[in-house]
Amino acid sequence: MYLYVKALHIIFVITWFAGLFYMVRLFVYSAEVNEKPEPERSILLKQFGLMQKRLWYGITWPSAILTLIFGTWIGILYRGLPTWLLIKLFFVAGLFAYHIILHVIFKQQQKENFKWTSYQLRMWNEVATVFLVAIVMLAVVKQLLSLAWGIGVLVVFSILLLAAIRIYKRLRKD
């Protein structure tokens, strides 16, 4: 039973992250289209709004809820909370906070209220990547990963992501 629940948990984690990654890309596209002239702006905003709504309510939210359900079920079957799992749950809580912030951005964009630039949204998209790396490393490596090395790797990874985004921004302007 444990392995079936774990498999379902992993499946819904994957679909949740897929939804989070694609959702922010749709936010970026919508923010960029918002600066286009009419009628292109209205047509594309309507299409991106529909795509956002279907992705958010049809895939991302259900996947987040099912991830939580199956993750809790694993916790019940696993019996016990080792240190690595507590740290992982800290990152999972952060991921849910990130999800809620995306929900706020989703609601704003559905009302054509664009508070974030496409560059800011690209940066924000990488937050999910940092959570993904942290959570997977903790789940796989478990207690073999020292806290110092883990934090160091996350910091270096985050710096590399930020550098890549800045390089992309410069190349895109040329």
C-alpha cells in the first residue's frame, strides 16, 4: 500500500510543478501582450486568460490538493518525522505559500491588472525551481545531506539561476 500511495504522491507532485511552471510562463506572456496595440492585445489576453483558468483550476490546484492528501497519507504510513522530513515539510510549506501568491497574481491578471513586469515574473518563476531542487534533494538524499552543504548548494544554484536570467535578458534586448 505504501508504495502505491508514494507513487501517486510523486505523480501529483510532478503535475503540480508542471502547472506552476507553465502558469508563470502564461503570466509572462500576458504581461508582455498587455503592452501590445489593439486588437492584438485584447485577442491574446482573452486567450491567455482562458488558458490560465483551465490550467489553474483543472490541473494546478487539483494536483496541489492531491499532493497534500497523498503526502499526508505517506506520513501516516511512514510513522515518524525524521529531521530531513521536517526540513522538507518546511520547504513544502514555502511551496504552498508560493502557490497562494501565484493565485493572487492569477486573480489580478484575470481582471487585467498587471502589477508585475515580465522580467519580475521570470525571476519569480525560478522560485519554484529552487523549491523543487530543495524538496527532491531532501526526499532522495535524506540524512546523507548535511545542512551546510544543502544550504550552500541552494545558494549557489539560486545565484546561477539569477545570472542565467540576467544573461537571457541582455541577449533578448540585442
